[in-house]
Amino acid sequence: MITKAIIPVAGWGTRRLPITKIIEKSMLPVGNRPLVDYSVQELIKAGVKDIYMVISNVEPCQVQEFYKDNLALNQYLIDRGKEDRLALAKTLPEDVTIHYAVQDPSGKYGTAVPIAMVVQEYKIEEPVLVFMGDDFIWNPDGESAAEALMNAVKDDTESAILGVEIDKEKVEKYGVLSEKGGKLVGVVEKPKPEEAPSNLINVSKYIMAPDLLKRIVKYVGENDFGPKDQEYMVTDPIDEYIKEGGVMRVAPTSGEYLDGGSVEGWLHANNVVCGEKAK
């Protein structure tokens, strides 16, 4: 069983300004919970015990505050006879730990950077789940994204990538998965519908085997891209990993991909989650 997960939540969330000037993007509410907590609770349910959050060096950090016990609030609830709400105020079970790694927003940038940071800082040498902090898969009556990924790999040497099915006419906005026999061949970025290898899109939810993690660390450490050159994209070392014989299983999901990165996506996420809960 995989018991570790990495969730990058650093960055300014510039696409959501001005609200992200005061609220961290991963803390934007969907229903009664912040965006990132949908992934956190899903990972905990799947058996994850150690979650490594990559945060910005801006204080106070709202993510950290959310996952702390609020002793004053707890006492208030007890004093007012509202003990039934204590469980709602507790965001983590006792056997789960969130570790924090601080990323300087002015440093190296891209999806590979926070993963490399955590692997180096915490000396991780086992498979980990990697989820982004501003989106999630909504599948309340079915298999979660974490479960789908875990069920796809055969052993600790294999990696996995989640594939979300969408209408082929909409693939031009996404990285589209090319697969053969259930294994990833590559990710084709923003293809025309008629040129897309499938209608499965990459939503940056992975299991990463130790060999892939080492390649990500090497990729970030050995390249020196300037701030205006290119991002350190995790798909680059994934490409190398596959070409050199690494196995990355494609794990399809029947769940809906909900993204808080745009106003439209965030509103849709609220409509889906609140509509489902209202049934």
C-alpha cells in the first residue's frame, strides 16, 4: 500500500486575481470545504498517512492554519454545548501527518520543482501519490482517483497516471494521453480533435515510482532554465522514464474532473458538489 502523497499548493494563483491576493487558491471554498481538502480527504480514505504539502514562503499560511487544531474554537463549541460540531472542526485524524516544504515563488518554477523538493528534503525512496492542490475528482458513489491509481499498478516499480474521459471536441485545451495496452506512450499537448490519440486527458494525478522520482530530482537539479525560458514540467522526466523502459499505467476514472483554477471551473465545481449534496 502507498502511504505517502505530495500536494503542491505554492504559487500566487495569478489566474484568480484579485481574490487570490487574500485567499490562497487551494483554499477557495467549494461547498463548505477548501479545494485542497477534497484531495486530502480522498487520500486519507485510500490509506495515506503522510502528506507532504509544498507551500509558499508567505505568512500566515492559510493551508497550515486550516489543518491545525483550533483550540479556541474547540473550547467555544464545548462551552456552548455544541460538541456535535467538534468533528467538523477537526480536519485530520490522529494517525495522519501533514509535513510542509516551503518553496520560494521567485525560484525555479513548474510542476517538477515541488516534487523534487519533497523527495530531496524528506529522502523519499518509495512510491508516492502526487495530486495538485487546486482541483479534484468528484466521484462520491464510485472509485476515487487515488483508488483508481493504486489499483492500476502491479508493484512498486510501476507508476500510474489518471486519465479523465472528455468529449473529443474539447481536447485542444489539454494534454491528451497516448496509450497502448494500458500503458502510457506519451502526452500530446493540446492536439486538434482529429489528431488526438484518445479522449483521455492528463489532470496531473499520479503514482510515481522511485525511479521516476530520481529522474525528476535530476531533471530539476541539472537544468538551469531562466525565469523567461521554460517551466520545469514534470512531463519531461516522465517522457524520459517511459522511453527508457519505465512503466506508467493509465488509470481511467468515471469521476468528474473539477478545477478551481478559473472562475468558471470553480463555479461549476460548487454547482456540482452542492447540487449533489442537496439531493
